[in-house]
Amino acid sequence: MHSSYTVSGRIINLHQQEIFEGTVHVSNGRISKIVREATSSSSYILPGFVDAHVHVESSMLVPSEFARLAVPHGTVATVSDPHEIGNVLGIAGVEYMIENGKKVPFKFYYGAPSCVPAMPFETAGAEITAADIETLFQRDEIKYLAEMMNWPGVLHRDPVVMEKIELAKKYGKAVDGHAPGLRGEQAALYASAGITTDHECFTAEEALDKLAVGMKILIREGSAAKNFEALIPLLASHPDSIMFCSDDKHPDNLVEGHLNLLVKRALAKGHDLFHVLRAACMNPVEHYKLEVGLLRENDLADFIVVNNLEDFSIEATYINGELVAENGKSKINFTPSEVINNFNTEPKTPEQFRLADSASKIRVIEAFDGQLITHQVWAEPKIENGFIQSDVPQDVLKITVVNRYANAEPAVAFIKNVGIQRGAIASSVGHDSHNIIAVGVDDESIARAVNLIISAKGGVAAVDGTKEQLLPLPVAGIMSAADGYEVAKAYSAIDGMSKEMGSKLASPFMTLSFMALLVIPSLKLSDKGLFNGDDFKFVPVAE
């Protein structure tokens, strides 16, 4: 498999919580022995990082390319929920992710998606049933039941929900949670069903309620949702029950860094080194029962070398004994990937995005930078010729969700805080069903942006007068099969264009992608209409 070699430096032993000089001996992909001895190297050797909850699809990269971009940052494994592709292609999509990940020396572990479709209030491309979940549980790569977003179903002990949870227990798999805002008795009732984690806490108080009933808390810091600052104080009091995750990471951000950035930030705040590395390396491996080495004799040789404990620059990453990254450069080669998709809708006309009404007030989705939650606010509509228009000076813009699986009339509503002053932006990355979602200042621009996506059968697009940009995403309409570094550059360019158009959001396309995520309160838009996530019902735009 691999030749024998040694790596010397200051070895960080997480189990004994000690640091000592020594040499790691690697043979055939495993650590054959660790020898305590003086060494001239001042570098540190420690276990590799594990992202405890990520949707690889949100990087817009297939797994093999995600791995290429992640290994220079010291990541050796991910706990991945493939429900994005599951919502498009069902169990075939999950199998695509598993097989694609096998092309590269990286450890992808997957969950069986628990909520596909996420809700009956939107059009998805597929369904994953309890029988499908049982089929997936037969596979070694499937380590857990992925996030149970239907928390009302858990609280009310819905039979279908409970059947899926019982299957996880039958096969000895952990059950991931997703319960934003649940506190007190509700949190206890949710956990008592067998839910073991939550990555949706946005306050320490909420997280403490969940920790108190035995749940483990994943501190999330991704491209859209950023909860690190609110939750990192919990690491000091609950080091055995905290993990780090990114949840959703856009390609340009992945080029810049991954969990290494969270480790560095936590250490800069004065957190204990062993607590930080427990969260980044050890707790996910133990919780999900992953075949990832933790720098012990006979372990698989999954480890990293860093220059010092302040800068935490990754000098080398090893997976199964193979050097996969060195000094910021990936050693994983680009490999071609096949394209699978489910995209079937025809181009739209500007007239299809009109909203005829003479109402005195309209509901508006209020988006927040760095948060998935939204608020419902009211605005006075701007009406011209009997149609409600975007009101650019008030930053009340038209938003639409277009069914990409069949021809249907677009759903139209209004949104605040996207901030673009001209044109439109659109994406077929729209959680969780991945219909087309767009925001624009006029119907013509919206139609053009949407039709760019339709012509490519998936992508992100921006339209500003005569200027157009498109990043095609032909794999399930949500991922590119191209070189990950090139995708990151292309995404960075289109992200920059959206900001030139006036958006003040840190990640406009990431925020846009969550505006159809009905399971997160308060007001969202599906292809079927405006949805109140607090009451779980559709509401009219105008009143």
C-alpha cells in the first residue's frame, strides 16, 4: 500500500493530554509505533481534523474535488449529509456521492437522509423512504441517520419519523438533530426520541438546554450560518460534548480555510489546546464511530503536521499514510466525474413574474446576514399599472422560486436586505428541494437570470444590464464536475458581481439559497407560495 517512513516532531497525544518529542513510524498506512525521543523538528504532529456536519454539495463541488480543496487545511474526513442531492435524485444521488468520494484518498462518511422531501409544501425531485434508509444502512459508508429536520414530527412522535429513528437504533447508528430554537421541555422531548446532536443553536442558552438532556452540540461556522462566537464559550465547560462543523461551505471559502480556522480562533480566545482538538479531531470520530486514526500505535495514519500552536499553518496532511497535502498545496489530482441530473422545466417570460394586486400592505421576508432565520415584516407596496414592483430605494425586492422539475407558474413574493440596486441574481441551489430561486429589481432581469439557469440545467447567475455571468452546475443542478480551484475562482467572480450590483451581504448566493428553506422560521418562499415557518402554513403576499 505505502512504503514505511517516519515523521518527527512534538507529538500531541489527545488521550493522555500531553505533548512530547518523538517519532511516528508509519507502515502500510498505519502507525506501527510512536517512539519518545529528542528531535530537531519544532513542528507539531496531531490527528487530522474532521468536519462533524457538512453538506458537500454546498461547496458546489463533487466529493473528489471537495477533498482536493480541503486537505491542505488539515481536514482528513467529513461527516456528510447528502440530502441536497437526495432531494434531487433520491437514493441514486446518495450512491453517486459515495462512489465519487472513493476516487480520492479522503474519508467521506455519509448519513442516510431522514427528510427527503424536507416538507410537503414544496416540489422536490425525489423521495427517500424508510425502506430506502434501511437499504442505505447496509452500507459501511453510512454512519448515521442524517439531520432530523422534522422536529414537530419528533415532538408529536409521528409514526413515519419514529420508524426512521428506530431503524437507526436497530443498526446502531447515531441520529443527528436539527431543531432551531427548541428549549426546555421541548428540547428534552426531542432528545428523548433518540436524537444525539444539534448544529442549529444560535444562542448559548439554547445549547445549554440541549446539553443538559444529553445532546452533543456542533458549533457551526460556514459560509452562511455563523454561530462560533455565540457558542464557543461552551467548550470550556463541555469539552466532551462539542464538535466543530461548517454545515455549508462555498468553494471560495473552502480555498481559504476549513476547520483549521476555527481551531486557530478558539486557541486565540484562550481555550485549552486539548479541549479545542477534542472538538476538531476526536469527538466526531468517537461519536460517529469513524475509521479515522487518532495518532495512536496501530491506528490508521491519519494525521497532520503544523508549524506552531499560534499560526497553526498546516505543513502536511496524511490520510491512511499517504501524503495528500504539503505546505498549502493539495497532492490529490483532478479526476473527471460523470454528470447526473434531474432538471425539466422550460424558459420563463417576464410576464410570468408579474404580481397583480392593489393591496395596501405586503408581507416581506427580512433576511439577515450570517443567519438562516428570517423575520416577517410589512411594507407599503410600490404599484405601477396594477402590478406590485420591486421598491429599490426601500430595498424591498421581488423574489421568486421556480419549479425546476416540471413546468409550473413561478411563486412570487418580496424580500428585504439582499440590497441589489440593479438586475437580478439567481441560483438552482435552493435548500432543500433545489428549485430555482432568484431576486431582482425588475421582471425582465429576473426572467433572464432564471433562464440562464434553465439553459445550463443548473447553476448560479447574475444579470446586470448587458452584463451576464453564469457558473454552470450540471451535477444534480447543484455541483460542478470541473476543477475545484477553477470553480472557486468563477464563484468568486460572480459573488463579486452581485456585490457590485449593491448587495451588502457577505455571501449573497448563500443567503439566497436558504430563502426557500421552509423548516427554518419565520417566513420563506417555496415554489408553491409564501410560507410561515412558525405556523407551518401558506400565507398571502398581499393583504
